[in-house]
Amino acid sequence: MSNSANGAALPGAGGLGSIFDARQQVSEAVSAGLKRRYARERRFRLYGMLATLFAVVVLGILLFTIIRTGLPAFTQTMIKLSVTLYPQEIDPKGDRDPQTLSSADYQRLVRDALDDYFPDVTSRNDRRELFAMISPGATYVIRSMVMADPSLIGKRIEIEVPLKDDIDQFAKGKIDREADQANRRVSDKQIGWYQRLVDRDLIVSRFNTTLFTAGDSRSPELAGIWGAVVGSFWTMTLTLLMSFPLAVGAAVYLEEFAPKNRWTDVIEVNINNLAAVPSIVFGLLGLAVFIGFFGVPRSSPMVGALVLTLMTLPIIIIASRAALKSVPPSIREAALGVGASKMQATLHHVLPLAMPGMLTGTILGMAHALGETAPLLMIGMVAFIVDIPSGPLNSATVMPVQIYLWSDAPERAFIERASAAIMVLLGFLTVMNLLAVALRKRFEKRW
Amino acid sequence: MIAMQATTGRATDAAASPVPAFMTRDVCVFYGQKQALTNVSLDIHRNQVTSLIGPSGCGKSTYLRCLNRMNDIIDGCRVTGSILLDGQDIYAGSMDVVHLRARVGMVFQKPNPFPKSIFENVAYGPRIHGIAKDKTELEAIVHNSLEKAGLLAEVKDRMDQPGTGLSGGQQQRLCIARAIAVQPEVILMDEPCSALDPIATARIEELIDELREHFAIVIVTHSMQQAARVSQRTGFFHLGILVETGDTEQIFTNPRDKRTQDYITGRFG
Ligand SMILES: Nc1ncnc2c1ncn2[C@@H]1O[C@H](COP(=O)(O)OP(=O)(O)OP(=O)(O)O)[C@@H](O)[C@H]1O
Ligand SMILES: [Mg+2]
């Protein structure tokens, strides 16, 4: 305090004394401010930590709920059946004609097998309830076994077939046994029968391979994500094949070759706008132009990829231009200076240096596209499709749309599968991002 | 002083070579509306080192970049006047800029090796011009150029390591090797020693003196001593004008213009 009083008198004072006073004053001011500066710094760090913590916690909760809901979908409750393949039922003529084998009434065999377990269930209604516990998929299992090996006919086979989704949910403890019968999807009788099956060791829980090998189905226990995965694969491949070369070409042209004038400014503004357009608009455009005008098959990965290409193009262009901009001009000058043409300088030197950035942008764009749902709803990729698409022109759906469809379904088992599908999708995204990192590392090492 | 005497002594002989490599007349350069050079007329002779000196921002780099049309890549840059290389107007439509840059090499102020191997750095020019017939010939060219640039001994065991991993002075010599690998007629150097220590600088000056046997060299420098040591002719730029040009000895001992005198005696700039 007394020093600052001295300081006020400073201009009037002269000689060494005043310089000393001034120094003293500066150091006082610095140390006084120092405390405040450190406090501010601590507060700033705390805010940052809180923000990070918040993000991590929210993400953790999200992941936790998804995993908790989705994990049970990876197992499926099965029933062991002992089915007798009566020749008179399957192949009355005995000529092993595939046509006959394929259209035989296998459901009857399944029912016979169940009747063997429950000889006491005789009334029509009870039997219907009993049979409803087994998935319609059981008949497909038997049929495909018989078709693959007709010599089985006449024998007795031991198989495991999936239980209907409601019973499966009950087995997983998702249905409240105490609730009023009218309010749950499993009846008291079914619970009793299920219990008897458990007591006789006829119920097993198996890894749900169907989830990874089947397409969509009306029955949750028969539904799988493979159809959507293949659809996503085709869509993503085509999107990448179309958007990457186009975007890199456009970015290189705009950044390296185009004159900087009003036209390129207009183009730049438009590209930036395009990146901000709601994705559903691209879906509408795709519907009108690609399907309506060019006649690309509806619901096909091809039309999906065209729409997603439009959507990812601006993202990749912007990232690529930023990557090109970050290449030091001295590299261009060096190449031009030894007599490289503009194109050689770009291809040999600028592009390889910009590639890591471009790839990052591309993978970000692709990850965006992989998770995109809205525009695909507009072009029919939301249709119920059982078959696994065998090419880019077949009808298909993609993973996020499948997730959307399942989360909307009334059956609990579908909700569970939706979460499982989300986990798989997140897995894919993680792999993609790791790939991006690995690729970038490789590129960087080469330089 | 003795060293200067020796080099300038040789300069007078070399100045006798009749046809200049570059003949520039009334060169004006505009960056947009702004005029950076006004009516510069200067000759660059073979087997000589021509140094360009002058205060910062006077247009030395701009002039240098006219000689291999490096200004082309700057938006809004316009060059007028005539610049003849062997009697050919380099700004004429018939002049191919790629060919021109193969004939007129450039070493930049900041070392800018490609982020590739040392070998690739030097081999790049000959490769794109198709100078070498096969791999052995290419290797010979790379060897030769590194040898001439005085870098071979230091790098011959690590030719496949990145050129960016060399020291600043080594990088600059690598850039010189890269420039001479395409056998240009003229080498332009923009402050090649500005980032170097005295030893590396001396090494490069020696090199410039050796290169003079094969090439015409133009060097921009802020060091009066350097200009005096390495060059035979000197041009003094001031505010976009070529104030004075002549034999180095004459410029440094007996400048005709007041501004030149002030500059070399350190009174401004
Ligand atoms: N790309 C450019 N755009 C606009 N003006 C420029 C550009 N490059 C140079 N100039 C201007 O032209 C003038 C000459 O610049 P130049 O780089 O030739 O100077 P210099 O003599 O090389 O200076 P230094 O010794 O600092 O390198 C300067 O006034 C500069 O501001
Ligand atoms: Mg300069």
C-alpha cells in the first residue's frame, strides 16, 4: 500500500531511487495479480474437467442402457424336441422328390413331438396355446435338415428349436410372473408347461446365431441383422466408391486449380450450405430424381448410396480442402521449381501429404452415412425385407433403419434386438475409426 | 578484402562472355493494384554470380521469381516488360513454363525438401523430365548432384532416410542438389544462407563459387560481405527500382548512386 503511494509520486521523483521504486511497484503488482491468475487457472481447469466428466458420464449411461437392454438378445431360449420323421407325412410316394419334400407338413411333426411331451393337454384351445410356445422357425429347421439329408426320413431326430419370443422373454425373466394374466403375453398355463419342460431339462439357452445370420422376420426369434448388415455393406461400398473420388476431385480442383473469383466463392458457399441441409431433403431429392426420373430401383442400396453420396460429398470436400490448405505452399513451390507441372506437383507431393486429412474426413463422412436413417426412409429402404440382398439393385434395408423399425415394434424381443443391433453398429463405427487412425499412422510414417 | 579482390578479379574475365543468359528489360511487376517493381533492366551472365541486394521489401524476391515465372502461381500478379532467356521471351505463349523451370532452377529462402527420402528428393526432377535412361543412370545423377552440392559424404549411408530429417544447412544443400540435378542453365537462390550458421554459410558460398563453372547464378542476399565474397556482378534494388548495377568490385568500392553508398555503408536498410 505504501509502495503504491510512492508510485503515485513517481513522475515527480528522479534518479535511481525512483527506478527502484518503479521496479518494486511492478513486482508488487505482479505478485498481487499472480494469486488471481492462478485462481482463474484452477477454475478454468475445473470447468474443463467437469465438462469432460459430464460427457463421459452421459456417454456411460447411454452405453450402459444399450448394453443392458441388448445383451439378452445374444442368447435365445431353445427347446429340445425329439421329432419322428414319419415317411407317410413327408414323402408318401417315397420318390424323394424335392418338391414334395419341401412342401410337406412339418408343422404336424413338431406338434406330434410336443404332444409326446404333454399327453395330458388335449383340448383344442390348450393345444393351440401349447403349440404357440414354439417358434414357427421349428418347421424350417426340420425341413432344411430333411432337404439336406433325405435319408433321415423314417428316423427319429433330436433337435433344438427356438421358443416363441414371449416364452423366451419369460425365460429371461423379463415378464412378471405375478402380474395379472390378462396383462402379460404369457398365460398361466404356458408358464406351467414351461416349468415342466425346465424340470425335465428340455430347455436350454444358446448363443443366438440367428441374430447374425438371418434377415428380418415377423417373429423376433427368427429375425436377424445380417440382411441389414449386407444392405449397409452394399450401400457404404457404393457411397465410398462414388463420393471419395468425386469429393477429392472437386476439392483438388477448387483448391489447386480453380481461379479464385466470384464463381468459386459462390461454389464454396453452396458446398458449405449443402453440408448443413437437413438430410431428409436429400431423401426427397433422391425420390424425385434418382427413382422418379432415372428409374433406379426403389429400396435398393444403389439409390441409397446415391442419396448418401450427395449427403457426404460436402463433408468430404470440406475436409479435403482443409487438408489441402494445410499442405505448406513451400512444397508446391519446391515441386514447381524443379519443373514439375501443376498436376505433377499436386499428384506427387500435395495429394499424398493431404491424404491423411482427406481419409479422416472421408471416414467421418462415411460414419455419418452409416448411421443415417431419415433420407433412406424416403426412398423405400424402410420396407420389410426378409431376403438377404445379393446385389446393389436388390431391395434392402440398412442397419440404422433396421434399428428404427425394431425399436418401433410392440414386441419386447424386438426392442432387445434393436439394442443388440445398436451395439453391432457401434462396433462397426469403432472399427472404422480405428481403421482411420491406423491408416493415418501408416501414411504419416511413410513421410 | 583479399578474398574479395581474388573473386572480383576473376569476374572481369568472365564478364567478357558475350551473350547474357538472361536479358531483362523494363520489367514491371504488379500485385493487384500495387506495383512492386518498376522498369528493371538487368543482364544475367553465364559463369558468373549475380547478387541482388537491397533493403527488405524492395522487390528482390519478386524479381527473382520473374525469372522462372514462379509469380504465375500468385493470384493477381502481373508482369510486364521483356525477359529473354537466350533471346527467347519467357513470357511468350510459345514458352512452356515447365520447360523453363527445368532450365532455370531455384533454391528457396527456407529449405523446402520434399518429405521423401534423400534419394527421392534429388531424383525427382530427373525422373519427371525423363533425363535418366535407367536406374543406374539416375543413381549416377543423384550421386553427382549430391557430390557437387557437397552433401554426399554426409548422406551416402542414409539415402533412403527422409530429407526432412537433415539439419537446416544440410537441407539447404539438399535443395541445391535437387536444383542442379536437372542440369539447369541458371540457378536462382533466394537468401540461401539466411537460416544458416557461419560454417554452413561458408560451405555454401564455396559451393556457389564452384557451381559458377557450370551455371549462371543469381543470388539474393542481405549480407554485404556475402555479396562481395561470392558475386562478380551486383544489382542494388530500392523501393522496387533497380538503382544501380555493375561489377561487384565497383559497386562496393565506388558506388555511383548516393542510395547505394548509404546502403552498403549501413546508413539505412
Ligand atoms: N504475394 C504478394 N502479394 C502482394 N504483395 C506482395 C506479394 N509478395 C510481395 N509483395 C510485395 O512486393 C514488395 C516486394 O516484395 P519482395 O518479396 O520482392 O521483397 P524482398 O526484396 O524480397 O524483401 P525481403 O528482403 O524482405 O525478402 C513488397 O512490398 C511486398 O509487400
Ligand atoms: Mg525476399
